[in-house]
Amino acid sequence: MTDDQIRSAIKLGVPFFGVTGRGEVMARYIPYGPVFKWDRNQIIPMPLQGSDLLWWLKASDEEDHDG
């Protein structure tokens, strides 16, 4: 999945499984459920969800492009 597809799935609340442009594995397993991130052989719920998570992803992308 592309970053735009992942953001769209987060916004729409649909299940997805994808890798961001920065290499983070993210997934949602049930509609409107929490978004999980793969970390050290386990999945953990993201501390932010919904529009807050979308903002965080956008800010992280901008930070990567600035540096």
C-alpha cells in the first residue's frame, strides 16, 4: 500500500495491512478498530488514532523531508 492508501484506510475506518514509506508496518484488523504497528516481533496499538494519527503521520513525513 502507498502512504496515501494507508491514510485513506485510517480515515475511512476500513481494515488494512501495509508498510509506510518509512518502513513501518501498520494494520487495522476490524472495521473502525484500533490501528496497530509492528514493533519488535509484536503488534502494539498506536497511541494515537483517527485524525490525530493522520496528523502524526503527516508531521513525521515532513520531518523526514526536512532533515
